[in-house]
Amino acid sequence: MKFIPDDLATAWLRDFVPDTDNFDWDKGNLTKNLKHAISPGEIESIFWQPSYLFAGKIVEPLHDEWRGFILGRTDTGRLMALIFTRRGEKLRPISCRAMRPNERRLYEEAI
């Protein structure tokens, strides 16, 4: 996966309020991440922590819609990688999984 900086998304995330109403959940993405043993509430908790890293806009692989990449820690202390998009002013989680070693290094260096 390749990502690049995105100043507009960085600014939007800086003002994002991680209230449950500000996440876009439906049948598809509510259960998708259970295969990685992560619940919607745990995904939301990434944004409750003192800091997370918006790594950037995903440019490879190419997708039809804008996608961003966040590295963060959940309220249970798990280090997770989140792929998301925006739907209006809501954040729509697409996929969340444990960080890979190179992602963990990037996160730890940044945080």
C-alpha cells in the first residue's frame, strides 16, 4: 500500500469529533472487522486516545473513492491500522486490522 500526505483530510480529522453519530456504520462494515477480532466500538476508540497517526491518502492500490490510512491505539491498547473514507462529515471505517511491523515502526516514530 502506498499513501501520500493530504492536508485537507488532516484538517478535517483535526476537527473530527469521535462521537458514535459521526461514524458511518451499516450491515457491511459493522461485521466486516470481526474477522480481525475488532468491534466497531474498539475502532471508534482509536479516536478517543491522545494521539493517532493519519499516515495519508491511499494512492496504491487505486480505489474509486478517496481512502485514508490511520495508525492508532485502541482503548484496550491494541495497535491497529484503519482504512477509512469520508461520507459527508462522517468517517466510514472500511477495514481495521493489527499493525504490521513496518506500520508499528512508523507509528512509534511519529508518536
